[in-house]
Amino acid sequence: MTNHADLPLHYGRVPKWLASRMTTLGRAIVESIVLEYGRSEVIQRLSDPLWFQSFGAVLGMDWHSSGITTSVIGALKRGLNPIAKDLGIYICGGRGRYSRATPRELYEVGEKTGLDGKALARSSRLTAKIDNTAIQDGFQIYLHSFIVTADGEWTVVQQGMNDTNGYARRYHWHSETFSSYISDPHTSICGLNQGLILNLTDQDAGITQNGIIQVANQHPTMMIQEIQKIKMPAHHDVKAKDVDLKRLGSIIAMAYDQDLRDFESLLLLEGLGPRTLQSLTLVSEVIHGTPSRFKDPARYSFAHGGKDGHPFPVPTKVYDETIATLRHAVNRAKIGHSDKQKAIKSLHENAKRIEKNFVPNDRYEELIDKEWEMSNTLGGRTVFDSQSMLDNERRKRKKQKNKKQLSLF
């Protein structure tokens, strides 16, 4: 299976204070999935571009930026490779020179696990060649990561850049869902329609493939499959139209408006405030949610904001409480005590239950304003790390809010 998504190019680096938290929370989320569903489930989810985007958003990255790919892969590599032997999941490759090291790293994985390192390296080269050369859609691959389990199941996450239109495109592969690299390995290709492209892996391209073999330098001229589209919006901020307000609203309602003592299982999370509960609920959904829950990745940015301040600054105190709670649950589950793991899972289940009867209102902007107002007390930070900039943004939002209220009279 292969999917891809188009993302606006974002430049700059993830600050250390966020990168370290992404590493810790990313590791805890993956360990939770492995404990509950097995490592195959991790591979399957990483092959889903919408789950991957939601995962990156819940880690505090800007929900639609191209930087999610590099940052998430980097965080997973730092967090999971030190425990790869126990977890049975190995992260290879990365961006630039790290991508070129993928075959060597896969040979090393083969030596450690008994897998066929040569065959894995061949798969790595083939997936990169197919998306960069056999499919000529204007995107040049610059990031290639190969994630493989000790059982030999793998997923590839790679990203290409189009300097002309300012977008990056991410491609996902899953070893268990295709039988041939050169005969329609894509179940769907989702991206901006840029007209006709060259797709030599299309199921109807067999004649063309044979023609190329016979006349190596002759460019094929036949018409090929048009692309099915899913495009991330160009705007940077998180707008109401990007979010399933019914689902987001049910999570906010559970965190702020419900008496948590009505949920017996949630008593195990005693001591957590409603804001951390909101984040944990979104994390719980990333761990336990089904594919249909990830159609609006922007919603997951309401767990820990975004590094550029969209939709609000990263609340580091909430982030740290989320990490501590999830890590404690994972550690207890490893020694046979799954009570806290079950409590975290119940957050997702209760949010879905409330969602059935929840009617969204038109107070989306008020929610974002409230997060900005609270950000001082929640350790709010952005990539700019300028207190004056944050204060200016708060004053600006307060002024706009007051002006809006006056216009009602």
C-alpha cells in the first residue's frame, strides 16, 4: 500500500525543548500501541498518511507543515532505536545523508535479527526509485526512512520536494498490502492534480515497461492514470473548517464540563487537571482510534498546540504532565499492571460516547483565545521563544475580542 499527502514547505529547526519532548512522548505512544495491539499495528499506522499527520500534530508540530515528516521520524529514531532489541522495531534512514545510509543500517538490522538485510536494502532502494523516477510527478525525494520489525514487516515513509510550487509530498508504503513493486502498488495517490504525470507502476503500464526494456532510451508517450487528490491547505493557521468540531467539542466537553467522578475508570487519573485530560484524550485517540478518526489531523493540534503558535503556543507544563502520565502507565503495564493503560484507553471510548449526542457551537475562536490567555500559566512556548512576541499576540487577541463584543451592542 502506498499513499501520499501534499504539504506546504516549512523551514527552520525544531527547538531542543520541543524535540526532547517529542522523543519522549513519541516513544511512550508507540510503546502503548505495541503493548495493546502489537508491533505490526505500529507499522500499519505509520503507513497511513492521515494517522501520521495526526501523530505529528499531537506531538506539537504544526499540523500541516512538511516539517512534520522530518521531525517525527527523527523523534522516533532517537526514542525507539535505543530500545529496538526489546521493542522489535528499528528506524533506519532519515533526511539527506541519513537517507543514503539506509541500506547500510538495514544490513546491520539483518545481522541483529536474522532478517535478510540484503532483501530489505533492495526494498529500500526500490521504493525510493519508484517514487522518484518511475513516478515523475515533479517531486524529488530528499527524505527516506525505512521502519522494520523483527518479524520482517516494514513501512517506508519518504518525502519529496517541488521547488516550483513550494510544496512537499510524502509517500507511504506498507509491505503487507502489495504484491509487486511495478504493478499498481498504490492503492491511492493523494495530492494536488498537476495534470498528466508519468506513472510506470500503473497496472496498465506493462506494455510501456516492456517497450522501455526493448528501447531503453525511448520516452513512453501513452496516457496514464490521473491522480486521485487530497491536498493540505496552504494556510498556516488552524481554521474551524479544518477540524471536525463535533469530535473536538466532545473532547473539550468531557475535559471541562463533565463530572469525571461519573467515570469510574477515570478515577485512576486522579490529580490531573482538565487541560491535561484534554491532551491525554487526544493522545488516547492516536493510540486507540480507528482510521476514520484521523480524517481531520488539525484536531490533534489541540493537544499540545504548534511550535509556530498555531493554533496556540505549546503548553510545556501540560506536555510534561501528559508524558509523565503515559510513561507511568506504560511502565506499569510492562510489569503486568494495566490499570492505568485501561484508564487512558477509556478516555477515547468516553469521548466517542459523548460525541454521539454532542451538538457543536460557534465558539471555536473563543476556544483558541482561551488557550492563548492560559498559555502564560501553562508554560506556553513557540519556536521564536520571544516572550514579547507572545505578549503582543495575547494583547492583539484580547483587543479583537473586546472589539467584537462591543459590536454586539
